[in-house]
Amino acid sequence: MQPLSEAHQRYWQKNLRITGVLLAIWFFVTFVIGYFARDLSFNFFGWPFSFWVGAQGALVVYVLIIWYYARTMNRLDQEFGVAEEEE
């Protein structure tokens, strides 16, 4: 097996950094906010905040995470010359 080039190593370091940050955000939204949401007793758009976080807020954050990852990885692929060709 060949050792990775320096450019390849930088690509994977950036990829892993992006993935790690987004996984930390996912964990925070899923477990931390979800755990403490019941204690947050105020209304948000007419609904209790805990209900909104469980029903809508987390899903919005998940979609934003997917959008950001796809956009960022497309840019990273283009930067390192490994982007897929569009037909």
C-alpha cells in the first residue's frame, strides 16, 4: 500500500475536522438539548419549547447539517481536484 501524498493527507484532515464538528453539533442537538428541553418552560412560536425542539427544531438542524456538509465537501473536492464531473 502506498503512503498518502501530503495533499491527500490535508484533504482527509479537513474532511475529518468537518465531520467531527458536525457530529458534535448533532450530538449536542440530539442529546443535550433534548435532555434539558423539558426544563425549558417558555413558549416558542405558540408551542412549549420542549415540544418544538423534539418535533421540529432537531429536524431543521439535521437538514442544515446535511446541507452544510454537502456544500463544504463539494468545495473541498474542487479545491483538491477530486470533484465529480457534472454531465
